[in-house]
Amino acid sequence: MSHVTDEVKGYIGVETDVGRCWDVVERGAVRRFAQAIMDLDPAFMSEEYAAQTPYGKPVAPPLFPLMQNRLPYDGTDVISERADDPDYDGTGGAGPSSNLPPLPLGNLALLNGGSEVELFRYLHHGEGLSFRHRYADIYERETSKGLMVFVITETDYLDDDGGLVARVKRTTIRR
Amino acid sequence: MRDNDAARADAPADPRHFEDVSLGERLGDLQKGPFTTPHLMRWSAAIENWHKIHYDRDFTQQHDKLPDLLVNGSLKQNFLLQIVKDWATPHGWPWKVSFQFRAMDVVGSTLFVWGAVKRKIPLRDFGLVELELGIRNQEDRQSTPGKATVALPYREGGPVPYPFVPPSADELAAGEARAEGA
């Protein structure tokens, strides 16, 4: 049975307003990110090292902006709201595409299918970040593991001057 | 090179110039793991991602019918960026990186990140180098193929612009034509 109905196709082209990330680039968040990816590049933390690079000051890891759309302080606590739902998979409420309207695809499981990233600059500690998401395409394909829905979203990440930091095209697989 | 390689220099390495790069050249290999549940939990906490398939084994196997806890795709993509960044920067720029998550890597895996030079595109002010990337596990199964395009300075040229200014479509086409004729 096809999941990509006319209603689902109607979401293609839907775009969000420009949203601002709740947090600026925190030094502690950069530390935790770098430790978690196990990349202790001195450019992420050392003033002395960064001064010898084109960046001038310490920077966040290249893909740090992609993970900065966090749950606002007064955001909906989905984890508590769905605590008794056996189908709740822990997602929702925050995340890179969370302020796009959800697609009417029921409880199809969600997998990360990959991304195309274009980078223009790194973020410095203390900088703010904004973003704009859009559904670029939604289609389905028969695979060896059954019918899968491919959801393509595009996101622009913008600095405080509106300059492009990164542009990302993501593929999310629903099955 | 192993994960969390602390033997980092106090100053950036000398620039890698476009002329110094050869087709087929391998980037330095990078090992990550073996991955434990705390590795996955540490990443999930760092990015505030509470998707259960990375820490709740019962839900992962019984509800989502997956073989075991998954190494986050959002974590693996950083490994591809790291191998490109460490090879090209700070004097070059990792302009484009793409990757596909074609197979799952589960908890317990050790991942090996690799890269190789596929094509060189000489532009007016700097050169572009196209890379083939990938992640394989301890059983030599490739899970995450990728590609990248990095900008490198010429030996006698100026610095790669930062923030990076991509070449125009016309300039890129001219460079690709020169690459084909080389």
C-alpha cells in the first residue's frame, strides 16, 4: 500500500519561517560535542592555535550547526507527554527538522538516510545561529527490505548577519 | 591514527597545496571504536537526541525490529568530516561533503574511516579536489559511502577565501574542462 498519498505530496515545498536556535554556540557544548565525536582538534578550543588559522578564534566542529536546533526552554515536553505510549520512539520536540509540520505517515520507523552538506564558514563560540527548513521532495521506492518512503529536507543555517554558514540536504527513510 | 589522537600540534601544519596532491592518494586512515552503549549515549546526550534505537535495546529489537542498538548516523557523519578536515584544513576548505547510510553499524562495531583522491579541478584562484570517502567495520563491510570536494591553495597563489566563496557555475565548468583535458 502506498504511503505517499496526495495529502503527503502536498507537503513538498512547505518551508518554515527563519527560526533562531535557542542557545548560542556554548563553549561547553563545543567541548561535549568534540569529546563525543572523539576529535580533539585544537581549533575547537585553543585561542593560541586558532589565532594561527584563517578562523582567528576557536570554532565549533564543522557539523555542529546541524545539531543546534534544540528544544526551547518552554517547549513541549514530548517525552513526558508520551511516557505511556508503547510506540513512542523518543523522537520529536527538537531536532534538525522539528519545526517542519510532521508528515501524516503514521508510526513508520525513522532512519537517517544520509546528507549532502555545503559548508561556507565555521561558527565561533558565542555566536547565534538561525535556520530555515523546507520539504524538498517526498517519494517512495520498493527495496529489498520492502516499500520505503524517502523524505528530502533542505536546511539553510544562517549567522547573526544572515550569512550562510551551511546548507544541508537530508534524506530521511521511513519504513 | 586512532580516535581521540591527543598528539595534535600546537600550530597548524604546513599548507597542503593543490600541486602536491596525486590522483589515488589516500587520506590518513582513522579508527573509531569499538563502540559501546556509553559512546552512543554520550553522543545522544551531546546533541539531545533521545531516539531509543541508540540506547533502549528492548525497544530497538522488539518494536523497531532492528538487530541491535545503532551507531548514530549523525555521529558517523562527523568521522567523514574529520578525515577531510584533518587532510585539508586550516589552509584549505571542506566545501562539500555527502554521505549515505546504506547499512547499519551496531553497538560493538569498530569503524575505519578512509578517503582517496578521485579528481582534481584547477580553478583560477585555487584548486578543487574531489574525494571518495567511506566507513567500513571490523568485518570489512562498507556502511557509509561518501564524497567530498575540498578547496586547496596553489603553491604560488593566494589563500583559499574564508569564509568560503564557491566558484561560479561557469568557472567550475571551465575548471572541469581543464581537468578533462589534463
